[in-house]
Amino acid sequence: MATANDLRRGMAINYNGDICVVLDMQHRTPGNLRAFVQATLRSIRSGKSSDVRFSSTEKSSPVPMITKKMEYSYKDGADYVFHRLGHLRNSHARGGTGR
């Protein structure tokens, strides 16, 4: 578990039962009030972005994420086929966004 202060741009977290990617985050301390973290999150499942406010000590669970540079090749029925640069193998991704 990581605190809201540990959030970084590009990090994936589990938020409200959905996996979201942090697009932007700012740590704010307004006057005499308690500090908080203002973050913009994008849901991987739906693609929607939302602004979320965390207390600076609030816990969130990071999700391990592996990113690879790939190039879109073609659509095969309901699947999408991608080519990983520098490799001979293609990768298939199921169509549908879960909406």
C-alpha cells in the first residue's frame, strides 16, 4: 500500500474497484488546512477521466504494469493484432472495451 503522496504520473492504481492510470497529480497545502493530493485518473476499462482528491495520508494500492512499444498491424475478426518492434512475434488483444 502506498500513500497518496507516493502517486506519480503514469502509475496504475486500484481506485473504487477499477484500475486507473494517474495522468496528473499535484500536492496542495491551502493555508491552515490539511494537505491533500489532487489527481487526474483515467480508467483503463472505460477510458473516462476524473479529478479525484485524496488526503495526503490516504492509502492506495498500486497495480504492477508492464508497458511495451508496439505497432498496430491489423484487425482479425474481434481481435486486434499488434507487432512488437524488434521482434518477429505478433500479439493479439481481444476487442471490446468492457463498456
